[in-house]
Amino acid sequence: MPGKGAGRDSSAMTAAKRLYPLIACGSIMFAVVAVVVGQIVPDPYLDPMNITVSEYAVSDRGGVTEVAMAVLGIGSLALLAGLRSAGAPVRGMPERLLMVWSGALIVAAIIPTTPIGHDLDLAAQIHRYVSVAAFVSLPAAGLLMVPRLNADPDWKPVARAVEWVTLAGGFGLLAITYVALPGDRVLIGLVERLLLGAEVALLAVLAGWLVRLAWRRRAVEAANFPTYHRFIASRS
């Protein structure tokens, strides 16, 4: 009986490991589609090129953007769980930064900023700080992961792609820092959306490769299964 229980636990863990990357990919796709759909027919009084995603969300209270942010945060947690279960080189600071990114997105989705033209209250200040934490943490995690991925045979093929989208995120951080401070918020909406695009691309690269690794391993296990049973039969 203990052996059967252990077998069921092992099967459940294996199934969970295969589900993590699928949940991550589905969450990323949903978030991207939701944000795009939410801004295809924008409010005529709102200019996405000159207002941030948070300002757009609080002014056009359809709730789509907030849901997309929360789903992306949850999907990022699933991605982190999948990376850890697959033995990806994310232990230590990279995983902590990914957790900061995920948690910050969820908090930012729950606590909105103030509408355009209003003074920042406590909730808006919290929203601003967690948004900054999210923007900074993901490129930092990618920067730390690149040399680790290069040193891991399973992840080396995707290390260059991670490096490029991380660099894009780094340049985006510099650009939005300039625009938000001395740049007088000129085209801040465009710059922020480009930065978010680079960061989501980083998640997509990791999630996509994780799916490939998970299902490739499943194919190998399926191919080895008959061989294992023939070996057991020959020993009987």
C-alpha cells in the first residue's frame, strides 16, 4: 500500500511539472490578447501613447487590464515553479527577482493608481513602487540567468534569445527613466508598452523552451517505457 501511495504522489508531481509550462504559456497569451483587445478601440479621450498602462486602466474601468496583469503575475509564478521543477539554473537571486516581478504585478492589479490629474494617494504610491519593482526585477533576473543558461546544456540553445530580450528590457528601463524624469513624460505610454513588450518576450522565451523540454522528456520516457518492460520480462 505505501508503494502505491508513493506511485500516485510521483504521478501527480510529474503531471504538475508538465502543467506548469502550459499554464505559464496560456497566461502570457491571455494577458497579451486581453491588453491588446482592451486598447483596440480606446476611449477617444485617452491616448495610449502618452499615458501609462496603469493610468489607462484606472481611467477606462473595464477591468480588462487589471485582469491581464493579475493573470500574468499568476502565470509568472507558474513559470517559476516549472523552471524549478525542471532543474533550470534559476536558484538564488534569479528566482527571488522572478517572485518580486510576479508579486508586484498582482499587487499592482489589485491596488490601482489615481486617475489622470489627481494627486497621488497612499494606494497610488504603493502602485507606483510595486510597478517600479516589477519593471526592474525582470530584466535583472534575465541578466543573472544568461551566464547560467549558457553553462547548462539543456538551456544553452535559448541563452542568446534571453540575452537579447534582456538587453531590450535594459534599454527600455533607461528610456522610461529618462521619459518619466527629465523627458516631461513625452510618449511615456509608448515607451512603457515597448518595455513591457520586451519583458513579456523574456517570459515567453523561457516558457516556450520549458514546454519544449517538458514534452521532449515525456517523449523520451514514452520511448523507453517498452524497453524497460521488455527488460523486466527477460529477468522474470
